[in-house]
Amino acid sequence: MNFGQIAYSIFLTLAVLFIGAAELSATARMSALNGFQVTPANRSPGAGTGSVILNAAETQVTVSLYFLGLAGTQTSAAIHGPALPGATGLPIFNLPVGNFTQTFAVTPQQAADLKAGRWYFEVRSSAFPAGEIRGQITETAGAPVAFPASSGALDTTFGAGGMVSTPLGTGNDVAQAVAIQPDGKIVVAGYGPNGTNNDFAVVRYNPNGTLDDTFDGASNGNGIVLAPIGTSEDEAFGIALQPDGKIILAGQSYNGTNTDIAFARFNANGTLDNTFDGDGRIVIAGPGNDLVRSVAVQPDGRIVAVGNIFTGTNTDIALIRLTANGSLDARFDGNAGNANGIVTTAIGTSNDLGYGVAIQPDARIVVAGYFVGPFSTDTVILRYTSDGRLDPTFSGDGIFTNSFSPTNTDEALSLALQPDGKIVFAGCIRDVGANDFLFARITSDGGLDTSFGTGGSLIVPFSNLADIGLGVAVQTDGKIIGSGFGSNGANNDFAIARLNANGTLDTTFDGDGRVLTTFGPSSDSANAVAIQADGKIVAVGRAVIGSTADFGVARYGYGSNPPGNDGFLDLNPTTAIRFDNAFGTGTSSATYVNSAALPPLPAGWSFIGSPRNLQTSALFSGETLVKITLPTGISIDSFNAVRIFQYENGAWTDKTAASPPRDFAAKTVYARVSSLSMIAAAAPTGTAAFTAVSGQLSTAQGRAVFPAVVSITSANGVKSYTTVNPFGYFRFTGIGSDRNYLIGVTAKRHDFAPQLISIDGDSPDIHLTAEP
């Protein structure tokens, strides 16, 4: 460990997601102070260390300052911020005299300046009235270590072994769409029997897979709501969540002669929303069989759905937009100003069908489907402007078509948008006797993305029988999830495939990128898929357990790290971590922090060595296991008394794990943490072990410095000296491992900034580098 490089540290991962967490933990910045950072530089024998901890709301900082060895009596201390042109930095906070910990309110601009590294500490004294020691609050690099991605295993914390089947009535119930609420609850839409015919059905599950009894609709408190739209068969195909928690379903309603387009909107508690067209339901009638299969909500609250409408001779792709109150949007007039909220698009001279819809950040609308051509059925992707006109910047006329199987059938049945504007779709490619999953990617300007798969597409077979992709979603790391059904040889199962971002099968996902999940002895189908905020994959559809179909929900979790080294990742010589709950790749690191700059431990406890800042750019949820290796010279009594504390939400909390058991032979103790932040090993005050302090002096070019005298000074002023050998090495013995010390160097030809250290018995030798 190079104690001279402790300057800044972030102990909150920037990419961590916590299930159900209302806010993220605080962030901390560290600073080392000495005279060499003052302008102009001086030769003060003093040194210090400080910390600034910003709370999650970015409204308050907790400031700690600790220093030793000033040449004069302290007169003031302050935190300074950005300098005006031609001036030094301006004081932001005047700090108390002496060592302290105190909170201060901050403005949004001050928080931004702190995070950008524009603050510094300065301590003034009678010997140096303009500033004796100063420390810029800047970042130090950790030692990143990659860890594994998720495995695609069923999540055993959900339902029964990762699966839930829900009968809604005595007939067939089929789930056809899914959405995840911000609180982690899962909302599933489809249809279910009312005793006479089928109604729109919406079911809400808690994050653990149990039915949400607060979603009661008819006040029965079972999480299941059936809503009749007309007087006959009603079926919901699509679902969308509004920011206010309301739920929109879209599909069809049979009027006795043909089917009509149908919508329903529910309040967050499952009751129909009467502000939506008066009774929460809308039916749009036409001359033939019409329906919508997918729905999305624009940022302004308008509702967009895609399906198909019968034109008198065949069906065309239909795009419908409703206002937030449920009326057809007269401003949506793509068809030459007809201003009725419905835009129809003919691709060929036969049937054209729309299946998926998504809204780009620029409000353009993307639609996926297929059309029947003269020789085969082919894929179509369309893009519309925000007012419903075909977008000429997309494939020249707003319409992309492609024949992935020139003599057979290929269909785009769902789509998802990538952050870079590319469009991914999933569907099927049909051949004589067999169907396979089809994935393809379209560029943002409407061309086939030839960097994806093989020439822009990938065919994924699960068997040599019927395999069809019905849903698609994109993970935060760019990997692509497809859902549908695949044959097991006797019938169909839930089928899930994961592709890498380049369109190849992801072999980290169940070994070959494909998973089949069996609910019962008959045919099951994963009709839709969604990705939770924590990265878990939720697939919903038809699950046949007995003689009828039920709502089926399966959740796929993270699996565990590989067994090598017990799955622990070594972050530094004393710290290892295990992410059994990881769901996204990334890097992790741990850096030491000087304990003198931190808020004190609870009464009766003292630090053993330096606290560690844990960091990661990866994604995880739930608890994480940390392994701490203690100094080799620690006594058995001290070792047995050690606890591991974590600093979060403004306080130190005991996070010591009972399992795995601590191991004195290996000097290891474990902690279970629910977030990444600062952790520290501690023992009852007065029981900490003593150890040696050693290190080396060198120039910036790596040459040993000799001769030189090294001093080590305790907080109460006791000073010891030693000399370096011809290779620049020095050593002190009998040093308390929970003490803070000031190290100084006197060398004839070189200057060294004094360093304030917090002793860690198992840290690497202290490496002190001469100032340039």
C-alpha cells in the first residue's frame, strides 16, 4: 500500500441496483494534506488526512479532518472551492480548529463541484499564516477485477423453484404480456374465464412470486382482476405502465360478428379507471376483424398501439393513438389529414399484420410485423414520425422489408430498442416441418445491421420441430433476451435464448445460450419477456399443469460464481468479495483509507488496520459476502473478538457474518453487506495486535534513496527514528495496528512530503516517493 497516494475514494458503486431500495448510499472523497500542495510549496513537517462524505440526496456533507506535526499553532482551517479568474480558491466552509467531524448543508452546485474534484482542504498556522498544509480532493485508482455474468438458472427465490402457475378460473387462462413496476412487482396481462366467456385479465405478483393481495379489483384481495370489455370474448395482448402507476391493457373484443380493437385502463389498486373514457374501457369498431397486439405510452401520456384493421378486402397494419383521457387523438393524422387517430399502412396487396411497437426518445414510433407477399411471408419494420407519418429518413420511405427465407415464411413478432437507436426484433422463420427463433437487428436509419449475427440475423433452433420467438428484451449490458416456445420432442416448453450484443449465442447462459423450462406435461409457451431493474429475467405465458392452461410466470436469476477460490475475487492483499447475486459483468476494487479521517467507530471499538472502500462497476442485488484477512500477528483472543463494521447512512453498522465461520489459521473473518461502501475490521479497544512498519524510499524514477533518516511520530508526540539501508528500506517494530502515525523523511538530496498513515499489519511495504 502506498499511504502517500490516499487522496480520494468513492465507496458507492455507480452502477449498483438494489431491489426495493429507495435511495443509494452516500459517497466519500478522501484527501492527504501536506506542505508540498500549498502554493508556493513549503517544508512543513506536518501532514493530515480528511474526508468529505456526501449523502445520497446530495444535500449534506460529513467532513472529517485529522492532522499531526504542524510547525506552528493552528490558526484556521477551511474547505476551498473553484477559484475565480486570477484568484485563489474561495472558502466554502470554515472548519473548527483541531481534529473534528461535522456536517454541513450543501447546494446542488457545491455537490457538483465536490464530485468533479474542485474542492481542497487547507490548514493555516502561526508558522505559515498563508497555509501550512493543503490537500486536493482527487481520485485514486483501485485495482479492478472482472467477475462473472449471470448464468440463466431459474431463480429459486421466486415462487416454487423459480416458477409460478396461477389459475384464474375453471377454464383456460393465458398470459400474453408482462411489465415490471418500479417497486419490483410484476404485472401480467392476458385473458381468463368468467364462467361464460373470457375477459381481459390482469394479475399482479409480489417480487417473490406471491399474488399481491393489495391488487384487489373487486375487493377480493387476491391479486387477480377480470374485466369484461364487451358481452362476449375479450382478450388482452399488450400491456403498458404509466408513470403514475396506472396500467393499460390492449387487445380485442368480440361483438358477436367480428372482433374490435379494445383498451382498458386500471388504477394502481386494480380498479378500472373511470377517467379513461368514462368507465375505463374503450372499443373501436370496424367493418371486419380488428385488433391491437402491443401498446406503449408516450412521455406526454398519449397511448400508442399497433395491430391490424380490416380494409374490406384484407388487413393493413394499424397504428392507433389515444389521448391521456382515452379519446382518439385527432392530431395523429398520418393518412393525408384524416385526423381520426388511426393510421393504416399497406405493405403488399394481401394481409399485413402489426405485432410490436416502441417509442424512441425523439418520439418517433417503431413498429414490427410481417406481410404476405407474392412468393413468401416476410418481415416488415416501420418507423413513423411523432404525428403519424411514415418517416422518410428510415429506409428511404419509412418501411424496411426483408425476406430472411426467400421461399418460406419469416415474421417479426416483437421488437426492442437499443440505447444506440438500433432496433432488435424476434420472431420465427418457418420451413417445411420446422420453425426456429429468428433474431435480426436494424440500424437507426433503416438498414439491416450486418455486424449482427450472420449478415444481420441469427436463426436459433431449440429442436427440429416447432420453435417460435414471441418476445424480446435488451439487457443493460447489450445482451438480447428472446422468449417463446420450443419443442422438447413430445410437446412445447417455455423457451428462452440469450444473445451477445453482436448477435451470437451467449454460451454463459446455460452453456449454449438456450434454456427450456417445463411447467407441466402438456404444451407451454413463454409469450412475453421483461427484464427487472435488478437484471432478473421474467417470462410469462401459457402453462398447462392439468387439463387447462394457467397463467405461467418463470424468473431466471443469476446463478453463482464459479467454484474456483470459493468464488471470491481478490481485490487487494487483505480483501476479497463474492457476488453470488451478480447479474451484470463489471470490475471491482478495494482501496485502503486512513481511519483518522473517518467518523469514529462505536464506543469501545478500535480499528484494526485501515478501513477499505469497496467499489464496483458491475450490477448486483441482495447481500454480498466480503472476506477480510487480518494481521498475521493478531492474538487468538483479539481475533475471536473482531467484528466487521460498514459505514452507511451516516453510521457504522456491525455486518459480521456467522457463516462461513471465521478461520484463525487463515486469519479470515467474513461480513455480509447489502450495498458497497466502506468496511472496517475492529476489535475491542485495548486488544488490538502490535505489528511492524516497514517500507522503502525511492525517487520518481525508481532509484533507491540512501542515506536517509525516517521518523515515525505517534498522535501524542512520541517519536522514533531509523535509518535506511543502501537499498532504501527501513523498518520499525512494536507499532500498534490500530494507531495513526506521522512518517517523515530527512534525506540530503531529496525532499519527501510527510505522510499520515493508519497502520495495517498485512499491507504491502510503505513506498515513499521523493518529490520531483
